[in-house]
Amino acid sequence: RNDPMTPLPILLIHSAAAWAPDAPRYWPKYGGSRQVRLLDGAWRYGFIDGWDSGFDSMNASFRPSDGATPNMTSVPSCMDVVAGGAGGYLGPRGVGLFRTSFRSPAAGSAVRLQFQSCSFYCRVWVNGREVGDHLAGGYVAFALDVPADALSPDGGGENELFVLADNRFNATTAPMHTGGDFWHYGGITRSVELHAVPEAGPLLWRAHVVPSSSAVEAEQPDGAPAAVDISLVLSGVEGGREELKGQGELGGKEESGGAVGGSPRCGGGAACPAPVYYFSLAFDGGEAVARNGTASGGTVRLEGVPVPDAKPWSPDAPHLHTLTVSMGGQSVTERFGLRRFGVDKATARLTLNGEVAKLVGWNHHTQWPVTAASPTDEQLDADIALLRKGGANLVRGAHYPHDPRWLDRLDEAGILFWSETLGPAVSVANTKDWAFFMVHQKRQLSEMIDNAINHAAVFAWGWFNEGPSDHPEACPAYGACSALARARDPTRFTTWADDHKTSGALLRARELSPMRGLMIDCPSTGAEPATSTRASSPSTTTPAGTRPSRRVCGTASRRRWPRGRRRAAATPSASR
């Protein structure tokens, strides 16, 4: 178990938001029937030590009853903290087994589990039933849906949650963990959330909010925008009802005949018109305004929604607004800032709200003594204080997606953030592997954007730290990441750290102009296959039973095991 480091005597700058005792202490906030609580705390724990223990984390026959969890640990925490408390640096590699219980929110209702991180490879069971796994990097948040028939049939009944976390480097279980000059931590290193799913109607998962008319490639007016584009992300439950029917909320009154999800059929077998969803919007705790809209791909989009009493966000005055969306008794409150990034025509320098900005700052690793990659709030506050003391207005998230608590603090401090996917030491072979590596890279990038898009501080999405940008064959992979990020969010820059200077092939293949930003024009050879152009949908992971056929056994090498080769699961008799 990790003991928190003694807090430094500094003035806390993090806002004193009113958080419920068991609610996440980071944005967004939830209300009404949108019940969310943390599963953090003391969990049962066991550890199978060793690079080559013979334990196959992907063995389909493994069951939670095979895993011994004789000890206790704290969640979140890191499982590779060496004796004496120093985080990482020759800490153990192996497989962690975690076990806890939770109560069902209501009889007949499903739930969704959100892991803010589970590193490296993560596999999850509820009541002995596998609900999914995650291979897209141990530093990015992901969600798994648990259908109602996997839970206790009694409302408020006990359910067992079992999590396997493998922190061994391997190209199959951990394709994103390609190396680098920092310690990759393992375990359930950030919070675990339990989300109740409504019995009727879709789950109002998130509201993504970005400033309107702020595409970095477009001609832009001076100043910050005063309106936002909103994407309401609605989710049914995988394996649940084919048709989700419910009532919407309109101006505080229930509006019958509300939303219908799925693909219902009307008379004569013809497709029904797109369902209409009724909801309300309230900015900064003000009056709720009734709205409605149709969904495409599970998302309702609203463009150019005015923000009352709009105030710009900047490093000098980091003003933040909130938006509360209410629908069908559920509410989600998101926080965002109004700012516009661009490029100065004359100098090609970055602009913020129409003014040239000089950025000064540091890289930031999530790596502390004792607490390792699971820092306390006080440690995060201390780092913000150091950045402010040093006059920083920029931080690069080296080299992976960062904790939402950290992004909240950057928003409040007015410090810009470069958010990048895990991936130092990416090889040319990785970038050409469209069937496996790039599938999970694009998933990681999409998940990072899903979870950080509302943070005003984020000004750039990045990937492939000091990667093979000097090889033309790698260009399509860079281009695919850029295209995905730009399609999801045109209001921010896309980037990567390049250590090849002017010899980089991508430097020659790009076109950089004040109004177009960075456009990658790759050679035709080695381009992304047409079947791989679409990124995975938000908040999805690999469902149980659909793992890649390339299995991995416990080994210190990074090779993939040949197709069809298996090792029997080793019962963890020696756990610590």
C-alpha cells in the first residue's frame, strides 16, 4: 500500500468545488438519476511476480476463482513500488490481481465501469463474467459496459469486481508500451468509477463542448468566441435492449413520447424517422433552456450555441464556464473555457484569442517517490505552484495522457497543455502494422480526446514522441493520427516531438501555412488501408471473447507468440 508523501506547505490553487463524499473529485459532475460513485479504497490483492512466470494474461480459460488475492492494497496505487517506497526503478514486473465488491444501483439496471487508467494490459470480470479488456495503453481512460443480467438480480445486491493488470512489456498485451526513458507503472493507477445506467432511455454519457468558429485552419476574427459547439454523447448498453425508449426532459417538465434509440422499424418494415431527444441546457447555473435534436451515431450535435455573459479564457485570466445538460432525469455538468488558437499570418507564430503568444514551460511526468503514478491532490497542487513560480504558461504531458485532476488544475491556472498518446520508441514496423498496432494507437488517441476535449488548457494533440519521422514509410501513420484528431477536434493543433530536425521525411512531406496549419501529404506507398480509416467509437474497448488471435505468455521479450500457440494458465500460488 502506498502512503502519501507529506504535503508541501503551499497555497492550494485548486478550486474548492463541492464534491460528494464518494463522487469523482474531477470534472464532470453528475446529478439527478445520473448516479456515479468511486470504487476507490481498499481492495483485495495478489501479485504473480516475474517476467517469465508462465502466466498467460490472455488465457481464455482463466477465471477469477483461479486468482489468489490474499493481501490488501489501495486503489488507486501502483503495484511496482519497490521496498522502501521509491516509485519504480527496478520495481517488480508481473501480473496484479485486484478484487472488490459493489452494490447494484437498482434491480434490472445495467452499469458502466470507467477506469481512469489501468496499466499496462487490463482485463475485467463482474461476478465471474468477463466484460472486456483494454490494450490501448495504460495511461488513458476507458469504459466497459456491464449488462443487467451480469449483476445481482436484487436491487442493492453485492457484486464482485475482479481486475487483472499486467505490467510486463509485450507487443501483444501492451502494444502502446514501446519503451522510453521513464518508468512505465502498472496497476490500477487512477480512480475507478461506477456509473448507473437508466432502465429506460439512453445514458447521457458526456457533453463535449468546444468553442465555435475556432478551427485553427480557418480565417479567424480577433478575440475569443462567445458561442460553443456541443456534442451530447448518448450510449445504450452493449448486449442490452435493442431499442431504448424513454422520456425526455423539457423545461423541467416531462415530455412524453421522447427519445427512441437504436434502429426501430415502422409500418411496412420501413425505417422510422430519426428519433428526437428532448433536453435542457443551463450555463453557469443559470436558467435552463429547452432544446431538442436528433442523434447521428449516438451523438446529438448543436452548433453555435451562445454562452451568456461570455468571458474569454487565457493564461492571464483563465475564466471557466459550466454547462449543465439535463435529459430524462439525468444531468451532466461540464466545465469549459472560451479561447481560440491560431497562427499569425506574418510570422507563423501561435496566437491565442488573436494575440501572438510566447509559450514557456516544461515537460511533466507523473512520477513521484512513494506514490509513483498515483499522486495525491497535494502533490499535484505542489507541481502547479512550482510551474507558476517558474513563470510557466505551458506544460507538455510527457509522454502519455494525464490524470484528469491535473488537467483540471491546468485549466484553473491558465497553463496550456500539450496532450499526447503513450508511444516513445515507436518503430517503423509499428507504424506499418495497420492490423494491430495502429488499431490500438487510433483507439488510444480517440479515448484521449474523449476524456480531455473539454479542457480549455489543451492546445495540441500529439503522438509518437521522437518517432520514425525520418522514414517515408511511417508517414501514413502520422497522417492517420492527424486526420483523426482534426476530424474529432479542429479547434486545436496536432503535433509530435521530432528529433530528426530537417532530415525528417515528414518535414519534407508537410505543408505549413498560416491558415492551413500542419497538413501531412504522404507518399502513396505504404498508405493506410481503406478499411482502417475509421477510428473506434468513443468509450469502447475490446469486448470479451474478441481478443486478437496472437496470444502472449509471460516473457521478457517483446515478440508476439505465433498464432495458435498457447500456454496453460498458471494458478497464482505465489502471490504477495
